[in-house]
Amino acid sequence: MQNTSLQLNQLGQLKHFLDVEGLSKELLTEILDTADSFISVGKQQVKKVPLLRGTTVVNLFFEASTRTRTTFELAAKRLSADVINMNISTSATSKGESLMDMLRNLEAMDADMFVVRHENSGAPHFIAEYVTPNVAVVNAGDGRHAHPTQAMLDMATIRRHKGDFENLSVAIVGDIMHSRVARSQIHALKILGAKEIRLISPETLLPPFIENLGATVYHDMRDGVADVDVVIMLRLQKERMQSALLPSEQEFFNLYGLTETKLKLAKSDAIIMHPGPINRGVEIQSEVADCDRSVILNQVNYGIAVRMAIMSMAMAGQNQSSLSSISDKGGEK
Ligand code: CP
């Protein structure tokens, strides 16, 4: 599902943000640099800049979320946009209205951006293909496929704590099979030039041919975390498992849970990350989640600045597209 042409306007600027795969290092770096410039907005007394004033952003979350939905809302508000959080369970979709009819009605209300989380892989791409020109679509996580804004906030966290990617070994641990976050992280780390990406997981939680993305697979966590700079833990995505893939959670924790003992094998200044929600005692020992090398809550905080960057860049790309289309037609009649 590579959608570079759908995501970029004629000038190569972002106009939708659906997937990290296929984007350039320059564009990902521009997102990170723009996000860095927004970090200070959250420290101001008045946490606002006027970049999206007059813009209407609609959050469409068809799946549960704490971090992503809230930080998208905060990001839009810090950009001075008007934000609508659709309550899907009380919307007219519960009366049988189709997704496309719902979108057409929101477009009729002059929405400028849809932020979409959906349990079906590809839903945000489908919406981006059919949405009215000049409306931006941002993927807030689709099925097992992609979670590109999460990957970008993870890259922002790594860059802020560890500097350039070229010298970094990064381990991603746990349920890779069902993780849209892991897929997007692998693409982002490859594009940004990470030295080494290690995937640590039992065979039953690895998708086939994952090594083809340019990562090395480990089944023994002690070997996998040895001397890494970054350890990213993943949640067991039980809601996406169709059969029992593990003997027990205790067994999983014994083999793949991040404990103080296993963490000692990583570099002494290695950082610990997790996209959340965390399950203490399942994939991570509680003391490790809360220790001073854990940057899990920093990830959440950087998520606001990264989403501000992506939303403002996509809206600018959409506006540029509409200007180009007016000039192609010889000016507005
Ligand atoms: N990391 C993440 O996507 O968390 P939420 O499901 O709470 O949004």
C-alpha cells in the first residue's frame, strides 16, 4: 500500500499523511525539524500559534484511543483550528449511514481535514482517494497496516535523545505481527538511515518475510538487546489475534518482557520507549517503565508537536494544490 502520489502535491509537498513508506528522508526530516520548532509552543503561557486559524479539523476515531485522539485535538487547538470530535457510537453511522455518506455530510459543513483511525487497514487511503479536493486526510492508525504519526513522534523522541540515526541500533520487541506501529517505525528508521534495526519476537508473532524490510530478527531477547541504543517495547495486540499465539502472558513476560536484568545488556545510556498503552508485567516490568531511562511520557508530549507539524504541512500542501489548480485554469472566473 504505497501512496506517495496520493500523499504529495505537484511540488512534492505533503497534502495527506497516510503512510511513512515511500516518503523521502528530506520530507521526514522536514517534519522532525518543524516539530522541533513547535515544542516551545507547549511551554508558552498562551499555548497557541495562528497557523490553522479558520480551519476546521474533524477527528474520526472508529477505534478506541487515548493518546492519539487527545494529542491530535491538542495539536489542532494549538494551531488555532476549530476541532470537532465525532462520537462515532452516537453518530448516524449507528443508523446505517455509510462512511462515504458521513464524509459527504461533513464536507458539506466545510471541513478542511479528517483525522482518521479505523480498524480496517486502508480506510484512510480510501477516504483520501474520494475526499473533495483540498480536504486533507491524516492517518491516525489503520488496522495492522500503519500508524505514521506515531512513528514520526517516535523518531522525534529518538532524535531528541540520541541525535543522528546513522550510529543507532534500535530494537523493537514483542508483537510485531499485529503492530501497525512497528511497521511504520521500521520504514521510518530505514528512511532516516538507522545503523541497525533488530526485531525481537517469538516466531508466532512475526509476519512472514519481515526481514525483507531491512531488519534483523532475533528470537532470544538477551542477544537482541545486547548493546542497543534504543529499546522499543510493543503491547500484545490481543484484540487483533484470531487464535492463541502464546502459551501464556507469564511465559511471554519471562522470555520477552523488558526487565531490569535484560535492560543491563543494552548500552548503559539506552532509552526505553513504548507507544502505549502499556501493560505492566506483560511486556514491561513496572520499575523499568517508570525508570529515568524511560522516555515513554516524552513520546506522548512530542506527539503534540509532531502532529502540529504534520497537520500544518498537509494544510499548506493542500492550499498550494488549490492555488496551482486555479493558476492552471488561468485564474478564478
Ligand atoms: N499509541 C497509541 O496509538 O495510543 P492510543 O491507542 O491511546 O491512541
